[in-house]
Amino acid sequence: MALLTVNSNGIYCERADVYLDPWRPVKRALISHGHADHARWGHEQYLCTHSAKPVIEYRLPDAKVESISYEEPIHIGGVTFSFHPAGHVLGSAQIRAEYRGEVWVFTGDFKTQKDPIAEDFVPVECQHLIMECTFGLPVFRWPDEAFLRKQINGWWANCQEQGVLPVIGSYSLGKAQRVIQMLDPDRGPILTHGAVENTNEVMRKQGVDLHPTIRVEGRQLDEEYRNGIVICPPSAMRSAWMKKFRPYKTAMASGWMASRGNRRRRNVDRGFIISDHADWQGLLTAVRESGAEEVLTTHGYSHVFARYLREEMGVRSRELQTEYGAEEGEGEEESKG
């Protein structure tokens, strides 16, 4: 029997009796990161990295959460587990499982592109790789960080010239903080929705040096902030909360903005191609550097990517059915503040 399998609760290691990012309540869960489709409510025990723990405790205040360092081994039922940087968001991890020389790696969500918030992705060698492929099509290729900084700050300057307030939709854990660090704080105030600012506060307490931000409160925006920029969850952009910013222009920060059709469906003025997931080249790099003999693909374009691995790279691969979000950051649109 394989070391890791899938049942109705999630990805399961029977020998250790633990689950990896389970989607239904279980006794013991190893958690790759704090996004809601991976760190779900109801497990009796949670284990994650030290840097992922604060946001998981914030989002799941009654959870019993333990944490360990990256690459620190933990032995459960004869199986050796360890967590390795995934590059997705702060504290995100690939989970490695080894038993008698058989090595499996579960990537969780990951990206190979560097950003100023998340720990850099580190490839982990294995025989069996369970990997997400949210953006598993060749069309998805991410621009570099310097280009994105210039693009976003240029749009902000253009909005200031027009006398409108720019509002960027980005998920409150990971994406929002990355966008904040791309902004030039000398251009004006960086205003945040409560859900974003709550996460900022958690990260600042763990020593993350974010640009100064101002929580948006009250019904009417003060005139002194009209030359600023607003960062909020995508859900807030569809709510009455937006009325206080009129006149404004909207943008979405997402890997899906690589497709013009997605930008139109989001009904935003501008799209910035910024993702917390690996692009096409990042996915291929992760497979090559793992040296995996078998790749099991999950959420996103999992069927297409598995077929490419088989037919073009000669890697044994198949799709694995899970219950993680297919949309980038789906489930992260908090309603707080």
C-alpha cells in the first residue's frame, strides 16, 4: 500500500494515522499553510511551521496548534515527517514523509518566484510528488517583481492625476502583504480593509517589516487620504463598503489576470498578474528538481498538466481528486472589519 493515499477526509498516512491538509475534521492534521481550504476548522490537533502558526491561531482561535521548524524531523508511527519552504505565503510548507527509504512530498500550494514576504521555495527530492497545478497551462507565465512594482506604482500615479482613488483587490493572507511591499510608501498613504489589516497585525507581531498601513474605518473617507491607495479582499469590492471611496478605479491582483476574459468577468478597470502559485515554468521546475518517479496532480489544470508530464516529459503521472480550492485564494475573502 502507498505511504500516502486519499480517502473521504483527505490525504492520509495510515501508518502514522495522520492527515495532510484534510478537508474534514480528523484527529491529527499536518497543515501546509493558513489559507482556509488547507487549514480547516475542526481537527483535534494541528501541526505546522512556526511562522504559519500565528495566522492559523488567529483564523482558528480555538484550535490546538503545535509548530516545528523547517526541516526539523518528527517521527510518528515510524514515519519521518518534515516541513520545507513552499514559497506560497509566510510559513507555507511542503510536507515530506519518509518510511524505509520511500519518500513522498506533498507541496500544498507553492510558488518558485521570490517575493518579500514568503520564505523562498526549496526543492525537495522524492520518489512520489503530490503537487498542486492551479496554473498548469503554458499561457500562465509571471512577470518579474521589478516590472510589477513599476506597473502598480505607475497606475497609482495615473489615478492621482485623474483625481480618483485606486482600489486593488487581493486576498488578505499573502497576496495583500506582497502588494503592500510593492508600493512606494512615499507616494501616499496605504489604506487597508479590516481583514487585510488584521492579518498585517498578526505578521508584524512575528517581526515582518511591512510598509505602514492605515485601517479604513468610518463611513466617509477623510480628504487627507484621497491621494492614497486601498488594498482589500475581492469580496469587499462587491459590497457597500466601496461607496466611501467614490470616485475610484479598481484593479485585481491575481494570476488569473493573465487571461483578458477573467479581467472582464471580474469587472475591474485593471488587472495585475500577481500570483501566490507557481506558473507553468515554476511547475515544470518543481517536477524536475524533485527527481520524482511519479507525480500526482491536484486542483487547477490537474488533468492537462498530468497528461503533459506523461506525454512530453515521460514522467509517470495521474490526476488526484481533492477538495482544495481551484480558484486562487478561494475562501480567503474574510468579512471582518
